[in-house]
Amino acid sequence: MRLTEYQWSRNPRGLHNEGAYKPLRYEYYTPMQLGWLKLVCGGGEFIPDCPRLLASGITPVIRVYRAAPGAEPVDEGVRQLWERYRAAGALWFEFYNEPNLPDPEWPGEQRARVDYRNIDEVIRPLCENWLHFAEIIIGLNAYPGFPALAETDTAVLWLDALLSYLRDNHRERFRAIAQRGLWASVHPYTLNHFYQEMPGQPSVPRPPELQRGDEGGWHFEYPFDPIAQAVHPGRDVFPTPAAPNGDPNGLTAMGYAFNQRMKQWFDIDPLPALGTEGGIYPLPIHEAHQPDPHYPPYTRTSHGEATVGMFNWIATTGPTWLFGVCLWKEDEYFNHQLPAVGRMTQTPQLAYGAYPPGVNLAGRGPGPVHGEPTHHAVVLGPGLDTRWFFDTARAYWNLFRPIVTTRWDFIEHIPYSQSLAVTAITPPESAHILTDQIQRRWPNVLFDLVLANGDLQYVSDLLAARVRSNRRFG
């Protein structure tokens, strides 16, 4: 399946329900202009709600709750519930939730053994039983979610452990699932890893009191945004010297990691990622939060602006595979009267796949990448020239034969029927220029950023490593 073939509201705004057996509050959902509602169910209590939600333009996501399930197999009771929810119109289903958390997701006697390196007792049963779930859901002509991981410091290592087990033991079986409706459930709690630019100053963040959710200039692409790359050049979702276990704490991080592995290990095009819980968190109930001092803090008021900005960023600027986020969670937002609720009510949600305000690109520019891109260009940032590239990266060019240029205005002349990948090589201080002019302006372009950190030998070695592994992109 391609991204365009999945059935959903095409509205990224989502909310996580209060919990199993708690009544749904439609008086909240429609004014907030929701497109998703994550339903944790104890049984069949929300089956009658599915048609009503769908008729209101809200896509339900179903997870049947079981206390401390560990890696328990599918039982007949939960299977029958999936069938009943599917008959009511639900398409999106989950099985397992944050299995990298020993407490509360595993039985007490098993918690001491919960580790991504414990293949026999943890990884193998999780994967084997999840495969059974996924094939049941595929058989219902619905969409199985790959389990969401809590964004602990080893989340990326857990993801690799699960996917490498499937690669090594069930590659074709898993690929068959991936091609028939698989999606990635993720839990993106962004902390304060975002900011909005000052007008005309791309590298200068607005203070919280100047942020406006219905204006542009937002950055939610951590750890690839200019601030992160200036502080920790080369920082990535995957392990680097700056983050030896990888860095999962951004809106797109775990979805990016999942799709990178799907391409590298299974040759699968991008699949949807949906935040089935998450958002800008911790919630500023009584005070401002600034967990990362390199980014501005957020207050109760600016949290509302940033939440609106986040959803519009997903719709207009984020990767095409990011379908939305279900905010954690309904009762906390309403019981604490967070301003985000009012701002979401007041501010129209931009349509998914729209373009950023002030940019009219309708009918212009490349389309999404499916498989190999039609074109590949190496774009060199300020201070680099084509002679340097051919002197130091001749083997990379000989193998992959990309276009090599210092310009990017050619992108607007590529028709939507063709696709493009750009490997941008630039000093860190100029990264925001290429990010703004390519990644943000042309969201369908596969953007591959390489930072020349004052040492061009590093770039030469990196490209040489790609040649040795026959890997065009990072």
C-alpha cells in the first residue's frame, strides 16, 4: 500500500481518550476539530461509537486494554473484539503498548528480565505473537500497528532489536504484512524540542510570548533542526558520539527511525506513523517547562500556540508519512483547562498535504518518493564547490551518479509525476538555509543532510563508507 491508499480523516489533530469504559464526550471533539481519537477499550463499550465518530470525520484507533500483558499471545476474547470493532467501521488497531517498560507493561515476576538483549524471553515472544495479531488484522482488511515504544534512552535499541529479529527470522512474512496495511504506532513526547522563528531570522527562536500557532516558521524536526545541529553537529535519531543510544525525543524521531529501517532492511517504502499518544509534554499545568536549555521554555499560553503550530506543521511541512498525534490525554487537557483546547477550537486546522502559509506551490515541484527517487542531487552549501566534491568523493559519484550543484532553484521545475532526493552537504552554520529552502519548502523531497563540521575529511570518509555499503543515503 502507498501512503495515499490508507483510509483516515486526513486531519492530524488527535486526542487520547480518558480510558476504558469512560464515556466519550462529543461536545469536546467536534469543536476541537479532531481527526483522530485513540480509544483504549476494556471490551466492546465503544463499538456503537465508531460509526458516529467516522461520520464526524474522526478516525478511531483501537487498543483493547489488558493489565500487564507482557508478551501474551492473542486470545479468542480479544480476537472477537477486534472483529466486532472492525464490523463497526474501525480500521486502525494496536496490540502491545510500550513493551520496553517493565512496569506496568509486564507481570511482576517477569519485569527483572525485560531487556532488549533478552531475545528468548522478551524479543522473540513479542515478535511471534505480534505477527499473529498483524495477520489477523490484515485478514479483516484493516491496519495493524507496529508496537509503540516509550521514548526511553534505549528506545532506538529496542526498535532495532524487534525489527532485526523480524528481518532475520520472518523477513518475507513481515514484508507481506508491511505491504498490506502496516503502520507505526509511536509516542512522540516532544519535551521543548521545537521553536518558532523570529520573522526574517531563521536561526533566532521567538520567546514564548511572541509565538503564534496560526503563523509559520515552526521547527519540529528535532534532532535535525538548526539548533540541535549547531549544539551537537551530526546528531541523529540513531546512535552517534553525542547520543550513544540514539535520540528518540522529537516529534518525528521514532517514525523516522522506523521508516529508515524499513527501507534498509526490508526494502519497503515509507509507511504511516501515528502518535497514538504524545504531544508537547510535560503539560504546563502550573508552571513553565524547559527540560532542554538550548530551546525556549513553554508556558501554559505558549503551549496552546505551539500545539496549534505542531498540528499545522504536520499538515503542511512535516514528512508525508506522519499522519498525526493523539494528545495525552483527554481528562488532563480538560480538567486543567489548558489553553490549548481553546486555541484548537478557535484556529482552523490546515488540510493535510497543504502548503505552508504564503507559499503557493500547487501543481509544482516533485511528488512523494516511492521506492527509488526519480532524481538524486547533491547540493553543496556555502563555502563548498563542485571541484572539491569530485576531488574527494569521486567513488561516490562513480557509483551513484547524482547531479552535483550549488543551486536548489531547479527543484520547482521537477514535475509532480517525478520524485527527488537531495543530499545536502553544508557547514553547520548554513544548515538552516538548506533546510528552509529545500526540506520545508518542498516536503516531498527526500532530504539527506550531511554536515561538514569544519573537517572535510569527515565528509569524504562518510561518503566512502556509503560506497562500501552500497548505501546512497544516510
